[in-house]
Amino acid sequence: MDLSVSTSDHGALTVVHVGGEIDVYTAPLLREALDRQVAAGRTDLIVDLEDVTFMDSTGLGVLVGRLKLVRGQNGTLRIVSSQDRILKVFKITGLDKVFHIYDSVDSAQAAAAQG
């Protein structure tokens, strides 16, 4: 039931590294961390889910809400995950068509650099 969230800035991009389980109990921590970035003007976000072991619909809700928030400020939110169990959650819900999902932080950063 633990969740770790850390951030690192790369120019205009902020990478939010998330580890552990994202569920009804831990999703508010992720929401707060993302909201802090947006409030600080960091609206081009890469959310790295490589170390996430579980994510439920509450976690998806947080990501969808933050996507709407950053888009409203002409920002972007890219997802990084190469794990089948996490990608399956996006695919089943159709959110793989809504989010730009990359298999590494490097590929997400490269895509961001291209616009």
C-alpha cells in the first residue's frame, strides 16, 4: 500500500517518477504531487509509471483529471510504462487512445522535444 513520488526537472519538462501501488488510498498523494507541479507552472509533465506495481480506476481518474488540467493550460501529460499489467488498464478503458504512452522516459522526452 506504499506509494513513492519524486520529481526531476529537465528544462521545461518535469518527470514525475511514481513507484508502488496507486489505489483509492494512495491516489490522493499522486494527485497532490501533480497538482503541486501544475501550481508551480510545470505543465509539461511525464509521469513515469515504470515502478508502479498496481493501478486501479482511482489512479486512472487522477491521471485523466490532471491531463485535463494541464491541457487547459496548453500543457502536456505523457505516460511512461512498458509493463503489460499497467498498459492493460489503459487499453481496457480505451485511455490508451487518450494518453500518449511511451516505453521509456527517454522516448517521452524525445517526443516532447519534437512538439
